[in-house]
Amino acid sequence: MEQITIKEVAKLCGVGVSTVSRAINNHPDINPETKQKILDIIKEYNYVPNNSARNLKRADSNTIAVMVKEISNPFWGVMLHVLEKKVRERKYCLVLQNVADDEDEVELALQLEKEKKVKGIIFLGGMYDYDESKLRMVRVPYVIASSGKTIPEDTGSYTRSALVTIDTEIESQNMVDYLCSCGHKRVAFITSGDEGLGRCHLNGYKRALEKNGLEYDEKLIVRLKPGNRIYTIENGYNSTCELLESGVDFSCIYAISDTLAVGACKAIIDSGKRVPEDYCVAGADGQDIAEYYHPSITTLEYPRVETAQQSIRTLFDMIDRKKVVKRQMLAGRLIERESTRKL
């Protein structure tokens, strides 16, 4: 019989992946009937837990957990490299936890804290609006990095939570304001939806339009469907094809990631049009692909290295019971390249 995955076990049982994990690890806080159902499915389908997951339980107590959603997104590569290097310098181990789209990263973090005895946690931007009541249950120091806006106030004698991020709404507003200054009055917008970061990007977009005396047009907005792989070249390509086929009038596309922007450029070129002569394109992230794609893509560069450095430094300071800055707001940098021009 073909080996099945933990996600398939969860689907067969009608539960979440974290619930299956608790059953496998004989966790006490799981309904006995649910646990038995999971164990029966595991036996029936001959499921074998992933070795790397099993090894987590044997990790040393000097361990830092990093929670990552959409781990396939190349945006995280530079940050993970910095974090891994700094963790090794402190003689700690790093546990990288991928968070599936249907999983709650705070619940997974609580599970890691309990089972793997981690000393600290870094949340790498999986969510924006975190549930404060759940965050208060995290007993080890943690840092919300690269996205997020709220962290609970500390009630103990030392700080155990911090935020290192950029103001997504302001940065998005700055990009659209720049595009408007280039003469664009119809800026199409590819975003991740109306919640969390998507909402912040959209709010910034709207504020820039208002500042420049332009009307908001819902037909210019493309919202990507939720999932584990949102920020892909394919999504940028398909979204732009839809825009072009719809006949809606626009002169520029702003996509909230560089990979989406690359897909947008490809779709425009495949349609027989040119970038930036016929349509301009701008992205966000500051990934290498934006610089080396042709034409090179105007982008909003996020301070990824600085964010990672500040996050791990802050986390270790909290572990060492040192005084830290609880909220650190970093600034992005707009980089003008070949994919945009003045009209």
C-alpha cells in the first residue's frame, strides 16, 4: 500500500494535522475517541511518522523554534539563513516548523513549547491579526517578525514578547503614491485578499488614491484565493491574464510580491504588449528575481536581513532577561527599475 501523509491522515479523520500529531505523540489533551480513530487509521493505512518530526522530540532544550507559513516562498530564504547563523553562534539548535494553511501557528507553537521544550519562538509573518488570548498562553519569549501589529502587554517581571516589523499600510501607500506621481491614474492591484496583510496593502492602496485625488475602482482589484502557495509566478501570470482579458482600463499593475510581479510581466509580454511601454509593473519584497528579471522590476524592498538580525537579537535578550524595545518598526526602500516609467 502506498505511504500516505499526515495531512491525508488528518483528512480521513476529519481533524487538523496538529490533532493527528498529538495522537501520535500520546498527548493528554485530546479526546480519547478521536485519538483512537486516528490510531486506527494510522494502523489501517500503515502510516509512518516523518523521521525529522520524530527527531524534534529529541532536540536539546537549547532550541529556538521558527514558525513559517508558505515555506516555499523564496522571500524567507535570506531571513532563515541569518537566523540559523545567529542561533548556531549561541550554541543553540534551530527547529523550523512549516505551518500548513489549515493550521493555527500559535497552537503549533504551544505544542512545540510543551513537547520540545523550546527556549524561544520566532513567528515569521504567517499572520497579521494574532489572537491575543492565544499569544498570552505562550510562556517562553517570542518575537513576531516581518508582519503583525499587536502583541499582548507583559504582566510578569520581564518582557517575553516583541514585534519587529514594517508598517505594511504605509509602505504600500508609498509605492502607489510613487506610481501616481509617474502619471498613472488606473493602477491595477494584485493582493492576497481582504484580511490581515492583504487588508493592510489594500488600505495603503486606497489612501494613496485618495491622496492623489483618484477614485477607487473595484474592477482593478484582483484578490488571490487563500492557500499555502499564494505568492507564485503562476498566480501573478494568471491574474494578469484575467485583467487583460476583462477589458478593464489600466496602465500599471502593483503586485504585493515580486514573484507575482514577474508573472504579471510575463503575461503582458505573452499577450503581445511591452513592459513598461504599454503597461508598467511594480512589486514588493526586494527579492533577487526582481533585479535579474528582464525588464528589472521596480519594487518595495523589505529589510529582511535587518528584520532577522533584530528579531533573533531581541529574542536572545529576552531569554537572557535583558531590557528590550518591545515594538520595533523598520522602513522599506522603494527601488525604481526598468518595469516602470513616467507617462
